[in-house]
Amino acid sequence: MRAPRAENAGEHTRPAAPPAPGPAAPADGPLPRGNNVSADAFRRALGAHAAGVVVVTADPAAGRGGGAPVGITATSFTSVSLDPPLVSFYINAASGSWPGIRDARSFAVNVLADDQSGAAARFAARNTDRFAPPTRWHRGADGLPLLDGAVAHVLCCRHDILAVGDHWLVVGRVAHAEVATATRPLVYHRSRYGGFTPHEPP
């Protein structure tokens, strides 16, 4: 079964023409030109940013009987556009899962629940069968592998792939989405997983 087509989200103002591709010209100011922040400072600063945790799953043979599924843990998942409905994530170019995701026509984003830190760790580990027990999963629309117990499943058709630094940026057009509203999401902060507790309104 193919993933259902997304419904029209309505008319929205489209952005103006983008600037010319490539790095922006350096501006005058206090930032040293041509210098990069140290890797340690970069990691520490970005580690201060709390992020949601997803597992991106795909199967190059999905829709054709199914094959060997692939999956990665990602904290770079974000929305891109409402019209058309686009999302994106980054994957390391050296990842062993990259060829499977690259060759798949579609992929699923599994938004992890706050009790799924074990799944997040498994799908970030190397040299392991990430879909073997205790991972619980099933196949959804178009044969996409979906993790049981996730906060949400976002099913996407591949829209674009761009090389950015030492990563690939993968953009997907959302064809179907479903949410378990009673479940809270998993959060990643300073190399640790945790839950999210909303503040009570004043």
C-alpha cells in the first residue's frame, strides 16, 4: 500500500527569491575572518541546546516486498515548510546507514517517547542489529518500518538531498502523519536523554 497523499494545507505567502548559493560574503565586524570555532567549543555550545529525539527509518525495498530496514537516531529533525509540507534531518556522510537511506524512495520519522531512551541508544550504536529485540516495530504504509510506542510517525517521500559539510541534508515531503497525544517526547541535552515537563500557565 502506498503512503496516502498529503491534503492541501491552504494558500500561504511564498518566500521571495533566495540569495545566490554559496557562503555569504564576510561582513565587517568583530568576528575573525577565515577562522572556525574549535571543535571542543563547538560541541559544548551546541550541547547546551536541548533537542527532540527521533529515529529515522527506511527500507530501500519498501513497497516491493521489503528488505533489510535501516535506521538512525537524529536530533537534527526539523520542519522546513508548510506549503508544501517539508521536513528535514542531517546524517553523517560516513554513516553505515546512509546508503540505505539514500537509496530509499521514502522514509519515516519516529518521534521517540520519553521512555524510549533505550531505542535512541540502540539506533545510535554501531555494529548491532538495531531492529532485533528488544526493538518493537512493524511495517506501515508503503512498507515503511515504524517503531512501536513512538509519540508520532511522520511518513515522507524523499524530496531533496544536499551535501552540507561532512553531512547530508535530507528533505522529505510529508505524505502522512499520526500522533499519540497522551505521550510525552524524549529530549536530548548535554549528552543525556530525559523527559519534558511543561510549565504550568501563570
